Amino acid sequence: MTKTIVVTGATKGIGLAIVQKFAQHGFNIAMCARNANELTALSQQLTTLGTAGTIVAIPCDVSKKEELNAFAAEVNKQFAQIDILVNNAGTFLPGQVYNETDGTLETLIETNLYSAYYISRAFIKGMMEHRSGHIFNMCSVASIQAYPNGGSYSISKYALLGLSKALREEMKPHNIKVTALIPGATYTPSWAASGLPEERFMKAEDIADLIWCTYHLSGAAVVEEIVLRPILGDI
């Protein structure tokens, strides 16, 4: 049976690299992003590639519970089994707790935490029925070390790491793996205007390759958390 991966935030950066990696190896792809035109273009690219299985692409703002649930319902309708879920979608707003714009915490919690919480709930019952599945949560080095001007972003990423730990404990009896990815600076469109040289960053493909390798360990092993940084350290 062809395996299926679900990726949120699929059209740019790390999400795009993940989708391309797994499509090259014949996986069914279910993906979402906010921009419908970018999703359509990516679907066409993957179709032209000719190696992917079935492709389902649905516009979705993951900060909105109703849209997230609609996306998950359609994916569950299209595929009998979800093998991998990558909670990749997220956003960054700079600021400090004491003076950041009112509403920043709510925006970041809804996008970076609640989205992973609700979409995991939408797919995990099916995984439990099949006693198989792997959930990857895209945390950050901000999940383990707060930094200046990180404010509510770091709060949301600390919480996502906490969700990963809680879910991992709950899913042990059901043979479902949960991995928290904790990457440092990775070259994505959001860093393109930084003025820093691209070679100072990790590549998005590094994260995709890591997910591929982690997923293909034996059933007896789970990588609980992975911290990776640019070779010269944090930026």
C-alpha cells in the first residue's frame, strides 16, 4: 500500500522540502497552505515529477480551527490511513513580553500550538486504529532557550515541545511515534532579506532528509527530540 504523509505549511521553506522529498519516493501527499495559487503550482510540479502518489492540496489557514478541521476531514475522506503527520506550519513575530503588540501571544499560540493540537487530534484516532503512525512537530531552538526579542514566539514553541512530550507518552501503548524537531536557523524565504550569507544557515533539505531517515528507523526505535544547528552555531 502506498504510504501517505500530511504536511502543513507545505509551499515554502522546510515544508516544501519535505513534500518534495517524500513525493520523490512515491508517497501520497496531503498538504495545506494559505495561498491557493502556490498550492496549485506545487501540485502541478509534483504531478510533473511523476513519482508521487495521490496529491491532495487544500488551502487552509491553520490558525483557524474551522479551516483546519475541514482540511483534516477531507484528507481522512481521501485516504484510508495516514502514516506521517508533519506539523510544520508556523509563524514568527518579533517582540518582548513586556512591550510586544497586544494580541501577539494569541496569534502565535493559535498558529504554532493550537494548529498542531487540533490536527493531531484529527488524525491520531486513525493511527491508533492501525497501531501505526509517526507525528513530527516542528519546534525550534526557541523551544529550549529563550532569546532577546523572541517573546511570545518562544512561549509558543516551548508549548509545542510540551505538547510533543505529552503526546509521546500517551501514544506509547498505541505504537505511534512522536518526534520533536528542534532546528536552529534554516534558510527559508523569511531569512532571505536578512543580508546574511546563505551558507551561514542550514538548508531546508537538511530537515527533510532528517525526517526521512528518522521515519525509516526500525519499529523498535523512536527519536524523541532532535536538536540541530548551523555548524557555526545559532544566529
